[in-house]
Amino acid sequence: MANMNLYSRGDKLFVIVNMVLIGLFTISTLYPFIYITSLAFSSGFEARAGNVVLTPVGFTIEAFKYVLADPQFWVSYKNTFIYTVGGTIMSLAFIIPGAYALSRQQLYGRRFWNLLVAFTMWFNAGLIPFFLNMRDLGLLDSYFGIIIGFAVNGFNVILLRNFFESVPQSFEEAARMDGANEFQVLWKVYMPLSKPAIATVALFCIVSRWNGFFWAMVLLQDEDKIPLQVFLRHTISTLSDDQEFGTSLLDASYSFETVSAAIIVCSIIPVLIIYPFIQKYFEKGILLGGVKE
Amino acid sequence: MSGVSLEGIVKAYGAVQVVHGVDLEVQEKEFVVLVGPSGCGKSTTLRMIAGLEEISGGDLTIDGRVMNRVAPKDRDVAMVFQNYALYPHLNVAENIAFGLRIRKTPKDQIDSQVKEVAGILGLTDYLERRPADLSGGQRQRVAMGRAIVRNPKVFLFDEPLSNLDAKLRTQMRAEIKRLHKRLGVTSIYVTHDQVEAMTLADRIVVMNDGRIEQIGTPMDLFLNPANTFVAAFLGAPPMNLVNATMIGDNLAEFNGQTIELPDLADLKGSVGRAVTLGIRPEFVEVADASVANQVKIDVDLIETLGSEALVHASLSDKPFVIRTETLGKLDLLDNVTGFTINPKLIRVFDAETGVALPGQVHEQ
């Protein structure tokens, strides 16, 4: 480790403190995930007794059997997929052209439009007006309402706009000289160059859609349209009510804790699967070599 | 006729005018270089021709058609950018083919055109590489390939060599010249480097402060600069400018020394008139103390460049540079006290306006 001599004692200390902090952060993020997974595979009795800490106690898959046997679970799972895929596509379809337009110097009233978008990040209409608005538009209890109602998020628009602004203007000019129209400049030049930023925005959309709970609960009454998170909420409240009144249908092999944990584990799996595919787009230096600064 | 015509072209940003009524006729197949210092409006003028900047006034005609309101893609011009502007997500072949694909050219035609252009530019072995994996010179070639593959009416070059090192710049300069000879496409080239301008141009347009100072062939501008700006801008080192006062019809005085000038009608009977004398560093003969009728200078430094040397001196408290051969003159160079010059090689400018006096034409 001769190279270590290049670093002063202060540098080494800095690295060590960083590693400790990052380690603590990783553990604090990872632990709930490990705990919930262990809980899902533990017996109901042990879970109720609070004996699960790190690994499953009284290993069983009864909780999963219970969850997977419920047809409502599959309905809500399908709904979550619809909201996530449809919502993300819809969001990108609005956010990408919107952010591109806002990034253009030649956009008439550019400052005003940008301010208008930023404004929505600070202030919004509030719960009741938004609900009434959705009701008046006939968007309650509808897939389309959830998909279109939350399609555009000011933060994502500004995030992508800033990235588009950082792309050297000469790419646009070269494409225009090559015969591209505005749409082709966006589609064939800016979008491929902005993959990391678009992947980030897409991931934000996917995660927020997948975990979307509050508005779905407010806007959806129809059991056939609720997403997984609302189903989870229903399950938790139903099971805990049953237990409180001493009329639990649950035996010792699963409990309301293990069933909730099993639903959470099932809901995490798709995000875990998708993330590695999106992560490859978080490449650095995609603009490297295109222009000489 | 793929000529380009600029008539009274004006560019203004709000109240600020940066190009003031430029008139220029570029003939078909001609290679015209716009040259001038930073901020003189040369790039803005080029970008107006390209369609990347709106024209605030005047008329731009390409191939006989007024183009003021025509989109860049419909002007049939191609541009090579200073920073290459290669699409980093596409490989060399895709970069070159981009414009053809946009125009929906049939695939087999694209392939053959890309191959042909890659052959011309020596890029055949690099077609699969991304721009990041290329050297500066190769990137610049790809940028040129992207321009020539479309076979446009006009090529526009915006300081294409300024990001290359000196050796590569010289090499690419020659390649551009060869390419122009081979393709014969009307070309307009912007640079601040007067060596590029002198070597590449059929005609040079010297710009300053949003205006054209002079248009002419490289040698014409070198020998017959219209004013002190052009005189001081072209040439390396540039022309020496010396302030003097007329003391006879063809005799001027400065700092207690006299110098004989060419016979010019404008100078007859103009004793007392202030003039500026333009003396090219290459046109003087260095002299030691033994030479009569020499103009004395204070030698400060001699830079020997091999076959030639630059004598840095001062005259009337201003820098004065002489470029001279070294072979057979090394002893003389150690004892330089002044110089002599054929009066016909001195260019005389009006001291107030900086404009060359009429009647001075050096044949090439």
C-alpha cells in the first residue's frame, strides 16, 4: 500500500469517516428490507411475539400462500401494473416534449412558462379542490383519471429541462443543418443524448406510480380498480380489526404482520427486477467526444 | 450557378447592431475566407448564411434564390462546426449518414455514399467507432464527411481547425484545400487565423467591427492593403506602421530621420501632411553601420528561426520587426544598425483615416 503514503492523516480519516457513514446509511436502508422479508417468511406466532429480528423464525410460506390465494391481490397487482406502465409512458410523453420546449432559447415567453411550471412545485390546489376537479371531469374511479391526473410533475420537467439545456447547442444546429425538423432534433439527437436523465425521470415515475397510495385511495372506490398499495391498506385494516375483536381467522402459522410483510415483499419484487435494467442508463459521459470545448 | 450573394446584410440583437450592411458576391466553386479578429461579425455572418441566425436586414441569395426566410434544412448548405458537433451516440458511419437518413435516402445509396466519403477522407477503418474513440483530426474529418456526403451547393466552415494542434492544423488545412479542388463546391470559411486565410482562400474578406474592410485575393491583400487595419492584420509578422510627416513630394520625416517614398500624385505639394508608412517586415534589407542612407533602428532582440530570423527593434518608440534570411548574413545580423528599402515597396496611408493613398498598386 505504498500509495497510501500519498494521503495525509487527515485524508485517511476523511475516507474512514465517509466509509463509516456510508456503511451506517446502507445498513439503515437495507435493514427494513431484510426485516420485512424475514417477517414474511416467519410463523405468525413468532411474528406476533416480536421474536423476528434479522432472520426468519419458524420458517414458513403460509403468509405468501394466503396472499397469493386471494383473487383481489392479483386484481390489484394487475391494476398497479396498468397505473405504473400507463402512467410512466404518459408522464414521459408529456414531460420530454415539455422539458425540451422549455429548454429552447427561442421559445416565446420562455421565462413565463418556466415560472409557471416551477410554481406548481411550490403551490398546488390542495386535496379538496383537486378531488372536486377530478370528480367534475368524471375521472373518479377510472384508470384514465389516475394515469392522466398525475402525468406531469413540475420537478421532473425541470430536472429534464436542465439536462436538455446542458446539451451543447451545436448538436441541435448540426442536426438542423443536416435537415432535421424540431421533432427529429428531439427524437434523434436530444433523447439519445439524454438517456441518463430520461432514465432517472422514468425511474422516479415508476417508483412513485408503483408506491402510489394516497390519491388512489381518495379517487378510487371500486375494488376492481384499486392498486396494490391500497389493497395492502385494506388487508392490514381488515386483519387487524379481526384480531382486535378476537375473531381472527388466522391461525398461528400466519398473522396480520406476516401477511402484510408478504404483500410488501411481493410489491417490491418488480421494482427490484426493473432497477438493474434502468441502472445501465445511468452512464456517465455520454456526451464525451461529440464536441470539443 | 451555386453562388452566394449578400446584399446589405445586417444583424441586430435588439438595439445592438453587430453586422452593418455586408455586401459580398461569392462565385460558384469559389473558396472565400472571412477573416478578422474576435467579435468582428464573421461567424455571425456565416451563421446567417447557414440559417442558424435570423437576418435582420438585407438579402441573402443562394443559387439565385432569396433565402432570408428559408429554414436551414432547405438551403442545401452544409456546415462544419468549430467543436465538430458529432453525435456522440452514433458511430462514424451513422454520423456521416445522419443527414441522408433524415432525408430518407434509400439505404443502399446511403451505404455507398458513406463508403465513398469515408474513402476520400481516409475514414474507412474507423466507420464503426464512436467519436469518443477518435483523435481530434479524425473527428474533424468525420465532421467534414457529414458535410460533403450530402453533396450540398455550399460548404460553410466555422473555424474548423482552431481546436487542433499546430501540426495537425497544417495537415488538415492542406486536406481542405485538396478536397475543395476535388469537389469544387462553393465554400465560405471563417477563421481568425490569417495564415489559414492566406493559404486556403481564392479571395479573402477582411472584417472588422461588423463591416468588410477589404475583399481581394490573398496576394492582393498582402501587397495592397486598403487601410492600416488590413495592413496590420494580414502577414506574420504584420506590416510595420510608422507615423511620419511629409517634408517633400516624396520625402517623409520621422523622429529626425528621413525616408524616400514612392511618387504619388496625392503627395504632391503636401509638405506637413501626416502620413502612416506601411513597411512589410519582408521588404526591407538589414544594414550595418557601413551602409549609407539607412533608416536607423534600435535592435532589441533577434530570433533565429533557422533559414530566417526576426529582428525585433524599435523605431520612433514603436516596435518594428524585420524578417530576413540568415544564410550568409549571420555576421551582419550581429551588427544591425538599421535598414534600407526600395521606396516602391512602402505603402502610404493617410494618418487620419488610415486609408491607403490612391495610385499604389503592387503587381503580384
